[in-house]
Amino acid sequence: MVGSAMLFGAMAFTAKLSSARLSGSQVAMIRFATGLLPALLIPRFRASAFTFQRMDLLFYRGFFGGAAVLCYFIAIEKTTAGVATLLNYTSPLFSGIFSMLFLHEKISGRVLIPMPVALAGVFLVVQANTPPGQILGFGILCGIASSLLSGAAVTAMRAARQTGENSWAVYTSFGLFGTLLTMPFAIATWKNPTSSEWLALAATSFFAVGAQLLLTFSLRWVDAMTVGVISQLAVIVAMALGATFIGERITTTAAIGAALTIGGVVGVVYVTSLAKKTVRAADEVAPEA
């Protein structure tokens, strides 16, 4: 799980390198298309990937998940890898609300303690990264949208898993609908990558697939609370790589905001996990994917 979180953070960093000239939507489409390869090329996985019960729920999971990643990669393009990842990883705040509204699950009142802390942290990060004179920059808006859409995708994924869908069918719906969703935007903004950009794109795809496979592997033993805490490591890795190698500045206000956000999200995951004794870890946290 630690390896998965670190790879997700590295993926955000290489996605930033890829989007220096290329559009975030083009990077996202290539990431999705590559992510489909295990389900298409490995016979054992392919059989499971195309065995499903509720196509409607898989569509919701794939559509919202694809839209979330599209917004996430655009946020990486327009802001920094660290800020975009931080905003994307606040999705547990929304998935809990959506689960209460659409899956009729009860949420403990204790969630009202860490949630304002996380929201205050988001406010500080947003304030530190919004140009003067603007309420919200476009990249920040995309980052917030990616979190909200990711929360919807997690809710759809949990509903699908509750109806008996296997994990490979859920995974493949994410890649398939994500590819179809990002394709029009990618084609409209397409630029032929250079050799160095192809290398960055390959690294982004490799890290994304590796992170997802490690996450899936770890879920056999790791509970939802542990996944929720460790997954926040991706934010720290993305921020550290961006600051170290491409000079992404982390102000004091942004650092304080990031700490509050991560702490608040971890608190929300902890409180939520107490009320869901049998929930699968994968259903609690949806980092990027």
C-alpha cells in the first residue's frame, strides 16, 4: 500500500512533466488507454473484466471516474502536481456525503469534527495558489471538481461491488469509459509528443498501472482505515517531487493548509470506517483511480 501511494504521487509528478506542452486531456487519455492493457491482453483478467451484472452502475463508475481523472490531469496542467493531488485526495469528504444520500448509509456525527479542519486546509491551499484578483483559478476549480467527481465514482463503485460485480469488471469500466470520455478532448488538443514527452507519458502510464495493481493486491490484507491514511502519502510525494525537481514553490500558508487537509481527511476516513465494519478498503478510498 505504501508502494501504491508512492507510485500515485510519482504519477502526478510525471503527468506534470508530460503536460508542460501537452494538454492534460491528452495525457489522461493515454494513461487510460494504457491502463486497459492488462484487462485486454491477459486472458484470465479479460474473462473477469467482461463478466458483469449491472452495466448501469459500471457506467456510472466509469463515467464519473473518467471525468474525475480528466479534471485531475487538467488541474495538474494548470496548477502544480502537489496542489492538484491534494485537492483530488479530498474525495472521501464527498464520497461519505454521496453514500449517505444515495446508498442510505448512516454517517456518524463525529465526522463534523475533522471535516471542517480539512475544509479549512483546502481554503488555505486554494488561497495560496489563486492569482491575485481572482476568486478561484481554473486549475483550482478543476482540482475541486476532480474530488467531487471522484467521490461520486467511489459511491458508484461501492454500489457495484455490493451487487456482486468483480473487481476486474469495475477496473475495466474505469479504463474503458475514461478513454472514451477523454478522447474528444485529447483529439481536439492533440500535439505530437517528442521523444522526451513519450518517455514522461510512458512513466505516467507505468506508475498509474503499477499503483493500481499494488493497491488491488494490498486490499486483501489492508483495512479501509489503513488505506485511507497511507494513501495520503501520495500528496506528500507529489509535492516533494515537484518542489525538488521542477521548482514548484510551497509557501508557508500552503504547507499549513496541506497539513490541515491531510489531517482532516484522515480523520474523516477514521470516523467513517468505524461505522462500516465490513466495507472493503477499495470502496473507502479512490486515489485518482
